[in-house]
Amino acid sequence: MAEFIVYRLAPADATGKRAVARLEAANGEEAVRLAGRDVTLGAGETLAAEPAAVEDAREAERNRTSRDLARDTRGGEGPVAEV
């Protein structure tokens, strides 16, 4: 069993996805089936799942990048040359 994040995907004529569940399942198809019992979909919406480890790695990278940027700036003005 692995952890999956299940996303609600917007209809084909729109963009975006929103996480609606995080759960353990044998595979992505099972994760979608399990989440589908508790998620109401609008017209044209679908569900998709991806391994949670993938999104967890993306989030860790975003956090690392944010911390690095905060460390490299001074006073919110961006990098300042030493004189």
C-alpha cells in the first residue's frame, strides 16, 4: 500500500486541479475509486491520483527555495551588493 493524493480536475474547457483526498491504496485507480465515494463531482469534473511522495517532494523543494530566497534578500529589496 502506498499513499496517494487524489485531485479534482476541472472540466476540459477550464484549467486547474485541487487536492480533495490523501489516502492509502494499492494503486492510483483504487485511490480514485475510494475517494470517489466521498467526493461529489460537478459537470465535466474528474478525479485523478498521483503518489503522495511526488507532491511531497515538490512541496519540500518549494519550501527549500522559499527559505533560500528569504535568506538571500535584505529588507525585501532583493540581493544587495556588499560595499
